[in-house]
Amino acid sequence: MLSLLTRWLLGSPPTPPHWQGVPVSDISFLAIDLELTSLDVTTSQITSAGWVSGRAGDIDLDSAYYQVVKTSSSLEQSPVIHGLTADTVAQGCHVSDVLDALMPFAGTHIWVFHNARLDTGVLDKALRENGRSLDNIVVLDTLKYAVYQLEKQHQVLPPNSATLTVCRQRLGLPLAPAHNALDDALATLQLWFAQYYTYNGGTKNVTIDDFLSIHVAKCKKMGKKS
């Protein structure tokens, strides 16, 4: 397990005190998915956002959130991949409304993404552009966990072996709808609970520090710089 000093030296904030030593089974998770105009973090804009929360393998469907976001950027492949047309996006909300809805979960939930680097990169940019900031969020990446497990078996990862769909199939989860932010968030949360079970096996008392130590979770600061 990484010490607090080691994590500081690596440039990551320490685990927030309210998560330290808490069993993963007692932690609330918020799976988040953003549909984007492109895969370029520096220019991509959010076209829709979805999230849902859960704890100890139970998913709270009443917490489900979905919102289309207005953007002036080119939609590029979004109409094909996500089904979001220019007319639909034009009727969406401002991205600041999504940020305001999301920010209250920063201290109460650990955030789960599949490919956190992309989504948190775009989210960080959106927060900065809208004068908002978040400190010491714990972000967990189901893609990184999948790669962590695959690297135990392969020196070179098979092509497309860490996509959300393939990761779910490998753990026996059913085929899920794809390319809708809420559907993908729900699929990601289900995947995380399945991954946690494969790590935990129902026997260990695992804390979030166990996942920080294998680099599939990370403490982050996002948004406006002080």
C-alpha cells in the first residue's frame, strides 16, 4: 500500500480522511459517463452526461441522472455513435447546470469511470472554463482495473480487450445498451461491482487504499486553480 508520503511525492493528493480505512462495502460509488464531441481532451465538449449511484452491489436507480448538453462545437461522429442530432443538442442545458448537479457528489461518493483519463480530462476543462473547482475527489477507473488483471495473463494485451462491452462479457455480465451516457454509466457501475467481487472474493476487508496502491484509483483535484 502506498504511504501518504509516497503518494504526495508522486503528486497525488492523499486519500481524503473520511475514506481512510473505510471498507469498500461501506462506500457509495457514483458511476459517471460523458458523451463527447471527440476523443481529443483539449478540444472536446460534453454533449450529454449520465450517472447513477450504488453501494455494496446495490444500484439506486432513483439516483439516475441524464442530461443533454448544449454545445456550439461540431458534433463530429456524435449523431452516428450517440444518436444526438444538432437539434437535440441545441435544446440541451448549459454545461454549468450539469456541473452544479454533479459537484455535491464530490465528498459523498467515489467516482467511477470507464476510461477516466478521457472523461476527467474533459470534466476538468469544463470546470475550469466555468470557474468551478473540486478538491480531493477519489476517481476509480474500471478500464485500468481490467488492464491490471489482463497484464497478469498477457505481455501484450489483445486488441479491444478492455472495452466496456468486452470487460463486462469477460465477467459474465449481460450485454448492455451502449453509447448513451446513462446506459454506459449503469453498465460501468455493474462492471465495477463485478470487478470488486473478483478482487475481494467475499473474504477480504478491502479499503479504497488497496485500489489506490495498484493505481486503478486516484485522488484528483479538478477545475479552477487557486
